Amino acid sequence: MTALDPKKLFKRLAADIPAKLHRHTVIVGSLAAAYHFRGRLQRRAVNTKDADIVVHPAGDVRSCRDMAEHLLAEGWVRTDNCYPSPRAQPTSRLRAIRLHPKRSREYFIELLALPRRGQSKPLLWTPVRLSDGWYGMPSYRFMRLTAMGRNRSKEGLEYASPAMMALANLLSHPELGRQRMSQSIAGRHILRAAKDLGRVLALAWLAGPEAMATWPEEWRKALEASFPASWRRLSKRVGSGLRHLLDDDRALEEAHFTTTVGLLSGLAVTQDNLRVVAEQLEQDVLIPAAIGGSSR
Amino acid sequence: MAREIEGRVAAALRDFVSAPEGAPYDLENPDGKRVIELKTGLQGVRDLDAAVLGLSKVLADQRGIHQAYLVVDLPRVTDDRLRAEWDSLHRVVRPDVMRRLTLIAVGRESPWVSRDEPVARRIATVADAVLRPARLVRVEERSAPQPSRRFFEVFKLLLNGWLLRSGPVSTRYLMERTGFSYPTIADALRRLRQSGEIEGGRKRSVVLRAFPRQTWSELLVLSRSIRGTQLFADGTGRRPDPVDLLRRLRKAKPYGLALGGIVAARHWDPRFDLNGLPRLDVCVSRDDQALLRVGLVPAKGPSTSPVLASHLVERADPLFVPDPKGALPYADPVETLLDLHELRLVDQADQLIERLRARHTR
């Protein structure tokens, strides 16, 4: 993990990504959250390893290819795990496009694809051909939500709203499962669900009750637009993973751990504090959201 | 009790008699040139200052009084503190007034007098002798049959009526509003008669004679335990935000909860003089804290800043006043005053009493 200044990083990305491609990109993840809450974080640097960039519209392979080629031409370097494949299939063998900036290994950007409407699988890989071979762009089913209600930064790049990032993470983990992060965080291989649900709690803590009061309606609109056939069912299950987390002390400890080394680093937020935040989220957001799904 | 003490001091001094009804002091000598004011039940130097300033005004208005003796019962204030306070008052009150004012403090190892002269020493000796057993009686009454929570509920109802000038009330009224039995009501009224704080009205109704300082002082001391006050902190670890908590409570509208403290004070007095909201106070009519628990945890230790204080109102009728705008109701004026005292907003509390009485003048 590296401490990075979100504002400076946004500025750098805005300069390095071709201007004509800005409108096809949305910053998501910890960098987007750190930028949005930079006031509350008192401009502390964010502990993150990567800047996730979602390329849209869905299926827009060309923009992704143009962006990757341009960055490589500007001197960005593939990470050690990023190398081409001679063929487009099988997609399971394709590597994601991850690039370091020139002369720095502090962080990397990863290009993600906006999922198409109707994607039912949690993860799909879209082949992308660069000059040296085939790569893959992962598209996570619920990442589609991050394109809704985007915010525009002063630097000109768009980024996902905390409400949508929280919703996407909640829906991605209706249960805790067993998958662990391949990359360690401060020496620990954290449960994937704990990391993502911990992110939800960090976003809720930073947003505060007043901002969260608008989340149920924002969620309803985004779900209805993104998943017209299944949004009611999704509304009802949106909190199930979080409830499992609260029932599992070990998973909750891991979730808390990721926040202390990530977004909430240095803010002395305890595990008990996060539990109370979860209760607030349940009362103020999850229950109204589930009711909203039932009543319409 | 106060009249009894006054009578015994007058009898012991012989050259002082009870002052006429409505006089701003208790005792005077026949030519009216010397007067005595007896102040028992003071809590501290703040009350002392108020008593001195009150008597100073009398001396400023009535030049015929050559010497006024203010007798106070302040066992917890040291002689050094008394001396310092007395000296500081000299900087505030005109010299010609202070020259005619003598402070006598009893209820200590030996009485303290601000001016060592024969009359002052004699008054000090007599007052100390009279008040010492009276204090013991009060202590005994407290340690044996201490005023109960129910007594104070009856008292609060009467005080509420006095503040709002709603007139004498019947025993039946008190039984219905409190939910207590006749013997409980009768005991409470008997206690208030003994302290001289209530008087009878028509058809066996009762009303407070004046602002009931003695019982009010007792209630202030016991307030936290009587009201079952519980303090809550923001359990999320975020900075306390009472304004946001108020917004959430108004949106949630939990049953059996009314807004007290500064929010209620602003309702009762639109000119209430305080900016901001340091803490939210609520009254709850049942001991069900679940409605408060989302986001709140019991405040632990003096270093934790409570964002909310909840107080239990154990009466059949909690006297919650509906908000015309339909949000949460407000607590009654007495609960509001108790909250203000707990917040150390004593001046604002005194002002609220004056304004309530002025607004409800018939």
C-alpha cells in the first residue's frame, strides 16, 4: 500500500489520459472515495495500490484500446502481472491491463469494462487486442451501477458516487463466501467480501447520516434503470451480506482491518464504531431500500 | 420551615420582629433601621451573589435602613472563599451600600462575619444555634424519609401549573395526572405544607405560594437520580452532531419521546438567549431505550462528549406538548428548566421562569 494524494493523482490521470477519452472514463474504488471525501479526510493521503478506471459505454473496446495504447506510448509501463496473450480465447487466460506511470511503481491503473445491461454473471472478460497481443477487460456485473449519478472532479475526470459504490459492493456479496484476496494487505490475505463490505462501512462512516438519507431513493432509481427486470428482487437482498458480516466476528475484524489501513487510516475508528455504522446503515438505508423494492 | 426558623431567630434576638408581609427581608427592629434577611438552602457562591445583590438593591432604595444583616447557611463554602467573594462584591456594589451590609455565614465550625461588631456577633450566635438543629432535622429527614421520586413528580406538576399560571389544582387532578394513589399525593402535599411552599385554594385545591426555592433546590441536587438521566454518545466515532441527531429523531418520530433542553426552551421562549445546540435533551415516558440506540451508545467517562441526554418522566401524564408543525412534542417547562440547570445555563433558566410567568399573566 502506498499513501497517495487523491487530488494530485486525479490531476495526473487527467493529464495522462487523452482529453477525448475523458468522457469514456469513470474513476471508481478507493481513489474515487478518497477524492470525494478529501475534505472530511482533511486531505490525508489515501492508502491504495491502484486506481480503478471503468471505461464506458458498455462494450466500448475501442476506447479502452485507444487509452491503453496512448498511455503506453506516453511511457506507462505494464505491471509484472500484465502481459499479452497470443489468442483471444480462452478469456480465462487473458491478463487485465494494469499500467504503472512512467518512472514510478507507487501505484497502477487498471482498466475495467462497464458491463452490458443484462449481464447475469458476476464477472465477464472482454478480449482487447493491443499492438502486442490480447488482453482482457473484466466487467463486474454490479459495476454498471457506478456509471449512474457520476460526479465530475475539478480536474475534469468523472468518478463514481459513494452511494453507487456502496450499492455495487453490497450486491456483489450477498454472502461472505470463501474467496480471499490474491494480493495481501499489510501481510494478510483478507476475505474478499470482508474487504468490499468494509469499504461499504467506510463509505457510510465518511458520508454520515444526512448524506445517507438520500441513498435509498438513489439506489432505487439506479437499480430500476440498470436492472429493470430484477431490481425489486435485488432491492430486497441488498443488505444480506452485511448482516452476515455482522454475525461473523472474524470477518468483521478483517473488514475493520482493511478500513484502518485504507480509507479510514488514522481516524481511530474502532470495530465497535463500525458495528454502529452498520446498524445506522441498516435502519436508515437498507430497510427503506428493501421496502422501496416491495412497494412499487 | 422557613417561617418557623424566622420566628425562632426573632424570639431569641428579642429586639427583632418579623417584617410585614411583602417586605424584602425577614426581620426588622422596631424603628426599621436594622433588618435581617435569612437565606437557607443556598447552593454556593452564585446563590450568595444573588442574595447580596438582592439586599443591596433594597438598601439602595431604602436609605432609612442603616444596617442590613444577611445571614446565609453555606456549610460547604470555606472561610477563605467567603472572604474572597465578599471582597469581589465590593468591586461591584456601591461603597455606601456595602458599608450598610453585613454578611453572616453560619453552618460551620464557628460563624463567619464580614464585620466584627457586637450586633453582628449576636445575630451570628443566635442564627447558628437555631439553624444547626434545623439542619440536622433536614439531614435526618433526608437520610430517613428522603423525598421520593413520586414526591418530586407531584411537586413538578404543581410547579408547572405555577409557571403557566393555570391556578389551584385539586387532589383528584394530581392523582389523575400522576397515576399515584391518594396517600402518596397527601404525603407530598403534607411535605410541601411543612416547608411553607403551598397554600390552599377553594374547594380543597392547592397552589404554590411563590417560586418554591427550597424544594426546587433539593430537586436540582437530586435531579439526575430522580429523573433517571442517561447520557449517550455517538457510537460511530464521528464528531458529535446534535443538530443532525435532532433531524433524525424528528424524521423517525419515536413514540413516547419529547424534546427538552435547549430545543424546548426555544419553543417556550422564542427569545431564548443561546446560540447553537451543545447537546440534545429528551424526555421519555417509558424506560425503553431501544428507540434511542441506533447510532447511540452509553457515554463512558468524563472525556466522552455526550450528544444526547435522556430523562425519564414517570407520571401517567407526561405533559408532552404537541408541536404545531407535527414533529416531535416538547417537554413541559419544568423538565426544560431542569435540563437547563444540568447544562449550567442557570441565567437562561431564571430568565425562562420570568418570561413564562410574564407571558401567562392573567
